[in-house]
Amino acid sequence: MTDSRRGIRSALFAILPMLFVALLMLPEPFAFAGSSSTLEIEPPSEADSASVATSTSTRSSNDADDDDDDDDDDQVASKDVVIPDKAGGAHPAAVAQPAAADNDKNLNSAQRDDADDDSDDDDDSDEEVAHAPVAKDTPALETRMDRETDSDGNDTIATSTITSAFVGDYLVSLRKDVVAAHDPLGSARAEASFISIHKDLSETFALTGGFGSYRTLYYNDFVGSMVAHWHADDWSISAGIARNLLAKSAESIRSNIRETDFGLSASYDLTKHLSSDFELHHRVYSDGNSSNDLAFSPVYEFALEKSQFDLGYSFNYRSFARKANHGYYDPRRLISNGLTATWKFDREQYYGNFEASEGHADIKGAAGGLGAANSAMCTSIVATMGLRPSKDVSVEGYWGGEWSAAWSSNALGLKIRYSF
């Protein structure tokens, strides 16, 4: 198994640079932004072993709004999640999860950064973090690959291709996801295509909507989302609904678990350096289950010379109506809290983000592994590094790990983005 994994990693590192060079040599890159072939869904190959995702968590057709030095969506462990999202599956994402719903926090964070920049104009620039420029109003192509494994024997490889461009005042994004998942019982695969449209209706209000479809070996269905964004002064609020296929594991793909997510997220700047994020979700699953999630995470930012250090606290509450055993982690009740430390820097041609968290989780009513204990200490580490070899190109890689007394996971990812 070790030799096989090394072979796969070697092949990936050999193939991806060649793809990157080929992209740079394309004579008319704008054709990608207008190509409808991104939405074509081909039947899954029977020789392939697995499933489709978007979370890590991965992760969103609004990536044109997500700058390269703010890549929380690329990290395995986000700052407001103390305990691993143990799903019986490696990849904590959903097939073609509508980017509008998945990126509320990123949009709120970006809006808050803009507000911070406006309020800090009179400050000493040496004390501020160097931020990358806002995404240009030009077409962009992004390709990414993520692989995650865990101690339950789950192995998931997800690939995504995203093209985006402004059509008038509308940001249009096309996304194609393919996920191959494997567990001790076998393999599953899913593919999804998604189109999303974002429109700023005013300086404070915007709408994002999207629709698409997914296909597995035995099933196919639609996915979609609608999200409203509001930003004013120090407040950023998003509310919406999203329907997607859960691709948290090979088992959840085989079971064809669909999820409808009613979500509300908000962020508020209490002071110049102190901010807080809040999230509330009610999810309904196609197997008759449902869940409620609540997260609250205040963060204090320390401005260093050309870098930033964030110290935060996170509180999470999660509850499920019943135990379903369909490939996603479904404790009857989970309460966790802990501390998170993040250091990030941006030197224009390269940037990085390093995060570590330690927390305690109280768990009731889950089966096996992490859920078998009444409580557990959980640790996570994420390291992200990126390069900008030119003003239009960025290459980013990350590694992340999560550990508890009875469960662990590791993830690697690579993303290449090209703006035309």
C-alpha cells in the first residue's frame, strides 16, 4: 500500500507541472471562459474507483472573488472547526456543492478585509499585512487536486476545474468536479457540473445563484443554490439555501445521500483588530436524517511587519436527529471548543498560511472511532504555501492533518490558477 501511494504521488507531481506548462502555452486562453464543454457530464468509468466533491472542504465557483492569500477554503481544518469532521470518509466536501453557499464565510472575510483596508489608510503601512490585489475583472482558469486519507481506511482523490469571467456586471463561473473514493468495502465515483452567477445589486447587497447536476454509477440528480449577501460598515451577512450530493466518503456516494442546507453566516468587526464569525445551519438529508450546526469564533489580529498573527477561540455545537450509518459523521450531540493560532504572510511573489488548533470535544451518541468516547482532545495543523511566478499565475500547495485519540486524517492538495 505504501509503494502504491508513493507511486501515485510521484505520478501526480510529474503530470501536474506538465499540465501547468501546457496551460501557459495555450494561444487563446479566453476560449476556456466561454466553453460550454465544462458542463458536459460523461458516464463514470467502470475502471475508476470512486466519488465527487467540491470542501474541502473542499471548496467553489466563486473563487474568482477568493484571493490567493486568503485560502481558508483550501485548508483541511478551518479555524472554526476544532474537531475533525469524521465522516467515515476522507473528503469533507459535497459533490458540486454550490459555491455560493460554500463560500459565504470567504465572501464575508473578503468584505471585512476591504473594510479594514479602508479604515487603516492612515496607519503605518509597515505594520500592515501585505494583501494580494483583488481579483481582476478578467477571465480565469483554476485547476486543483486534493487527496485525503484517514485511519478508517478511506482514501479520496478530488479534482476540480473552474472557469470564470465577467459578462457585463455578472460574474459567471463554470465548475466540473470528479471525485474517486475508496474504503474497505470498495470504490465509488461521482461527477458533477455546476454554473453559478454572481451580481452586485448595490454597494451593500449582492445575490449569487447556481444550478447543475451530478452523476454516479447508479444515480443522477440536480444540485443548486441561492444566496443573498449583505455588507455594510462592519457587518457582513449571508443567508441562503443549497442542495447537493454528499461526497464525504465512498459509502455516502453509494447511498446517494443528498443534503439540503439552510444556512446563515455573519461576521462583525468589534474593533480594528477584534472580529467575530457566526454560522448557523439546518440540514435535511435524503435518508430521513437532519442536523443543526452552530459555530462562533472570535479572532484577534496582531499586525506584524509584513505578516499577521491571529489568535482565536472557537465554539461548535452539532446535533443529528438519529444515527444513520450512511458514510457521514452523525453524532446525536457534539460540543467542542478550543484555541486556534494562525500566522500568514504575503511577499507578493510568495505567500503562506500556517494554522494550528487544539480543542476538546464532548460527544454523545456516535458509533465507533472518535464517537465511541464521551470526550476527546483534538489537534489539527494546516500549512499552505503559494508562489506567483507572474502577475497572472499562482501555484499553491497545502498539507493538513487532524488527530484525536481514536481517529486521524491527512490531506495534500495542489492548485494552479491562471488569469487571462
